[in-house]
Amino acid sequence: MNLKLKRVEQILSTVSEVFLISITIALLLISIVLFIEFLVASPHLLRFEEIILTGHFKESTESLKELISPLLMFVIVIELTIMLIKHQPRIVFDVLLIAIAREIIIAGHDFKNVLLGTISLLILFFIRKFLTLKTIPPGTSVIIDPYITIESLNEMLDVHIPFEENKYLVDLIERISKERGIVIKRKKTIDIANVKIEILDVDENGKPILVRVMKTA
């Protein structure tokens, strides 16, 4: 029953990820089309040096603002696609920073909006510097379901387990065990990259269903 449930969860996870990737690709393609339209429809923005040379400072400032604002919007879209693909919540900070910077540029000479935007940027920098965990010390361990993606585990423990060949931790454990001639059973430990994996429980088919992962370096 446990095995069937795991398979259903894996199928649902795969379907969800395919749907997420489809949305991400659609978002990226739409952004590329809009970016090309932006360049075609606004060729004068790419020649703002002519305005600068003529000495019209106000016009040059407005032209620069018109150029930077939409470009920052495209950067936000790119950051969002990276976040969706890599599942890295910390990218949210980068997206918010760019979005607020864009709003400050749009606000221009509106002192109130510029002040609020600046305060928001300072708060985000404070949160990122003092309230987020930068590094996880060696010796830290977690007890997890081995059906977690290796990329998510790397993000969780700040480790560097390779995931080019295997997407899920359980697949990596089985492959490494086969290559090294290790029998998967309770209390068995496997060293992979900079982590030590201890098998805590297996199902009736010998597949690990609960493991402890400890960061070693």
C-alpha cells in the first residue's frame, strides 16, 4: 500500500512539474515576443544619445526612464522563470528588489513614492542580511522522505549532491548502492558528495522509505 501511494505521489509530482514547466515556457516565450515588439516599436529609445548630445537633459532623462522601466520588467520575468524552474524561494528577494527599483524609477520626482520605495529596499536588504540563514554548518542532519528531489535537498542543507543522472534522492541511493555493491537495509550508511545518508527504514521490496541525511562538509 505504501509503495502504491508513493507511486501515485510520484506521478502527481511529475504531472505538476510538467505543467509548471509548460507555464514557465509559455511565460518565457510571451516575454521574448513582447521584448522583440518593444525593440521594434521603440527604436528611438535606443538612440537617446542623440538627445543627450543636443543638450536636452530633461528629454534624455525621460528617454532613459522609458528604456529602463520595461527592461526591468523583463528582468523580473526572467527571475520568476528561474524561481519556477529551480524552486529557490530566495530568488523572491531578487524579484522584489528589482520590482521596487522599477517602481522607484517610474515614480521619478514623486518624493513620497521614492521615499517609500527606498524604505522598502532597506527593509528587504535587512531581512536578507540578518533574518535569512546564509550557511548551514557541517553536522546538521534531517530525517526526510527519500522521494525528495536532490535539488530541493541541496537547497535545504546547502550541500552539493550531483543530480545530473538522478532527480530523486531514492534513485541516487539505489544507483550508488548498486555501483558500490551495497545492500540497502536499515542502519546502512552511504557517503555521497558532502553528505552521509543513513537508511532508517525500507519497504517490503527493499526500497528506502525514510532516511537521515547529514551534512559532512
